[in-house]
Amino acid sequence: MSLTVLTAWVIGALGLGMLIGGLVLIRSPAVFIIAGMGFLSWTYVVSRVTGRVQRRQVARGG
């Protein structure tokens, strides 16, 4: 597992935790919800990019 993929998993878990934490906290959930959605979006983008890189490597035979 490369460092990029591992980082994406960690950031995704952090984003999900912040999203859930934001939903639980009633006083200021908007900050946590926005941060959680940002982290989850970043993880989605990174996973799409790493998937493309891996498909290219397989197609090239490397």
C-alpha cells in the first residue's frame, strides 16, 4: 500500500469522524460538517487518481 493510498484512508476516516461529530454536536455542527465533507471529497478525488494510475500500470504491463 503506497503512502498516498494510506494517507487517503486516514484522511477519509478523519473526515467521516468529523462529519459524525458535527452531527452529534448541536451547538456548532456546521464547521464539523463542512470539514468532514471536505475531507471525504479529498479522499474521493485521491482514490480516483490512484485508481487511474494503477489501471495505467496494469495496461502497460508494469
